[in-house]
Amino acid sequence: MPAPGDSGFTTEAAQALAGHARNAELKSLVAVTRSANTAAQAVARRLCMIP
């Protein structure tokens, strides 16, 4: 069961955005997060946007 607040909607939306960026043949897509926002960093990590 996902942790509270971790329903997967953010990851799904980010994956859709990345797909649109790929289809538009963008050269790069950058994730910017606050250092304290570990949830956003986890989403970016799942999309291989940050190590």
C-alpha cells in the first residue's frame, strides 16, 4: 500500500509530460526540486532525471 500522499498521480503526470517532451523531440527536460522535497526528488529519480 502506498504511503499517505503517494497515490502515484504525480509520477503518472510526470511520465506523461516526459512522453510529450519526447514526442515533441525536445533536446532536454529538467527537473528542479527544493532540497527538502524528497517526494518530488523520488518522482524525478523514477523518471531517471536525477541520480
